[in-house]
Amino acid sequence: MNKVKDIIWIIIGSAILGFLVYKIARNSFTSQFMGSNPQRTKAVIIDYRNYMPNQPIKAEFTYSYQFTINGEKYTGNSHDMTVKVGDSVEVEYNKDHPSINKPSCP
């Protein structure tokens, strides 16, 4: 019975660690994955909140954006606390893999 519990805790720990590594890597290396010719398009801010960590009293958040390429919808985090639902922002995305995207710098 103890072996089963140990295996379960190892799986849970590995899943949490894997998720954290994925999130950090995606945020850190998105610029490098844009390719040599990133495309630009307009995106609309949607009502999906990305809460910032370590905000126990007043949880701060940013809204996500959504854009469509070839009939498929893609989303990303605006990383901007000033935008509101319905606003539009410009985003850059990898031409071959639009799921790799980020807000354009002003």
C-alpha cells in the first residue's frame, strides 16, 4: 500500500513540475519561436482572466486575446492590465504555428 502512495505522489509531483516547466518555457522562449518572419494581425480582448501569482488580497489579472487564422481561433495572454474586454490589440504569431503568439510591442 505504501508503494502505491509513493508512486501516486511521484506522479503528482512530476505532473506539477512538468506543468511549471512548460509554462515558464513557453513564456520565456516565445520570442525565439516566432521564426524569421513573424506575422501580425489584430486580436480582440476576450473575457478570460489570467490571474497573477502571489496576489492574496486583491487578485490582479490580465485578459486574454483571441484572433482567427485560416478559420481557426487562437488565444494568448495580453500581459496588459489596462485593456478591457472588446478592445483590440496587435499580435505577432509564427506563420506556420499560430498557436505561438504574443502581443506586439507598441
